[in-house]
Amino acid sequence: AVVSTQSGHYGRDRTVAFDMFGHGHHHAHTQEGRGDGAEGAPATQPQHTRFDYTFEQFCYDALALFDRYTVSHDNILVGHSYGTSLCTLVCHERSTKIRKMVLMSGGGPYALLPDSVSLFCLPSRLLTCLKPLILTVFKRVTWYKRPKTKLHDAELLSVNLRVLKYIMKGQVWADGDEAYHSSINCPVLLLVGKHDKFIQVSDEIAMNLILPQSVLHILEGGHMVPLECHSDVNRLITSFINSDIPTHIENNRDTVFDKSKVSEEEVEVYVNKSV
């Protein structure tokens, strides 16, 4: 998905921006009681379950949207956070139609697995009671710089907590490992915040080393770099689209990366070279 600070910047190009099921402006995020037959859900809307929020289901949606709206073989994918995994899968499945890809705050080239012990293991009703605390913590860990304009809680965490629990538990993608990412053969721009509390810089360096054609920039921001550093992000994306980058490793499907080999010194070198 492309956030407004990017989609508005590229108004001259045909841009398709979408929210994942249960996110942002998607109708599903407003249905607090969906899946359990609660009152208030429109009769015309189907009742959904946790199986509607798995990575597999999101992939079906992403591929269907791509096939529906693409009109050429010259497409650029842009994803942020969890959306980077969807972009990677679409790029792999529709490789002949993808020219370049931009992945922001996505992390390393590792399979997706949900945390066995986390806040989202708690019952949904308890999560709802803890929502004020969750929002407070979410604000602190998501942003490095305070937003210039005050954001309402609904804008910061637009999905309800029941749906968020399903999404977090549904993040299972065993195929998304180093070998899978090493098969991506289009140029990729990687962007990450130096102060991101969700994504480690060393993981982004691992991704940069695994992808056959990629360039990494580390920005002075947190997890929300598309909003916190939108000027730098827009400039880097524009430059990336209009330039070529070299292939820096062989496209070897059997490549396995040992992230323990990324030293603190290497991380510091990447940080110093970045914007």
C-alpha cells in the first residue's frame, strides 16, 4: 500500500493505493463485532473469521487487485511494514510485469512467523480493555519524531483490536526465506528508519545483501518513515525510479544469509553512508 504522502507526490503517474482487509479505509476495520455475530454489523456484510486475515488471504487480494488494475508491464510496487511481504510475493508471482520495487521498514529476508508469546495472545475482550494503554505504547514505539499535526487515535491505529489480533496471528509465510528473496531479480529500493523500534537495521542490511539488485538508505526516523521523512522518501524514490543500480551479488536461489555475520561496525558504516 502507498501512503498519502507518496501517492500524492506522484500524481502525474497512475497510482493504485489500497488498504489490506481490515486496515485504514477498508469497511472491515469498522466492524467491531464481526466474526461473532454481534449486533450492529450490516446485514449485507458477511461475518468474517480469523481465517480472513491470514497472509495467504491477503496475497489473494493483492494479486487480484494487481491483475485488475495493471494495464502495462511497467509497474512499480511500493510497500511499508507488513505490506513489504505482500509486495515481494506479488513481485515474485508477476515478475514479468514489475520494473522496480520499493520496500520501507520491512525487515530481513526471513520467513514470517507469529510470536508464540505476545500481547496478542490475550483474549480479545481483555485487549479491548487495554486499548488506551496499547495506543499510548503504540505512539511511543512507532514514531521517532512527534507528528507536526495531532493525529487522532483512530488514525494511529485504525484497525480494531480484534482484527489486529487476527492479523498478527495470521502472519505466517514459511516460503519467504533467504532463497525466496534471492530470486527477486528486479531493482529494489530499501528504506528504514535509524530509530525503528520494530525493525533492526542489521536485518535491513541482511535484506540488502540477499537481494540481487538493491540499494539501502537509512533515514533519521522511526517505523513510520513514509510520514516522518516524507521529503527524503519522495526524493529517494524519484531518484531510484529514474536511475539504474548495479547487480551486487549473484542471483543464487540457494543463497543462505547468516545475519550473525553483520557486525555493529557494518551497521555503523551503513548508517554513516545513508541520508
